[in-house]
Amino acid sequence: MTTLMLWMDRLPETKHSKEHVMNKIAKFVKDESGVTAIEYGLIAAATGLALAAVMPTIKANLTSTFTAVSNNLQ
């Protein structure tokens, strides 16, 4: 017997107790809203990592561009 079944056997014998627990578990398993939040979190993390990887290159290119513009203005 699983731990859940042993736990449910200890519930008081009321009209809805075991059904209520099983309905809650079924609802939790079917709920996909948490999955969507995790997916958005993974997308945000991947975007952040990509930006962190690209920023040094962008900084170097911008620095050289603005240095060239500054030198041409003098």
C-alpha cells in the first residue's frame, strides 16, 4: 500500500473525506498554471544568460564607436 492510501485510511469516516482528498489530488495533478509559470521563468533565465553573454561584446563595440566619433569631432 502506498503512503497516501495508508494516510487516507486514517481519515475519519465522514461522507466526503476520502472523496474530498482524491478530488483535491486530481485537481492538483490536472492544474497546468504552475507549468506555464515555470516555462516563463525558464525563458526569462535563458534571455538573461544570453544578454549577459553578449554584453561584453556590445560594450567593446560601443566603446570603439564612441571613441572614433570623439576623435573625429576634435
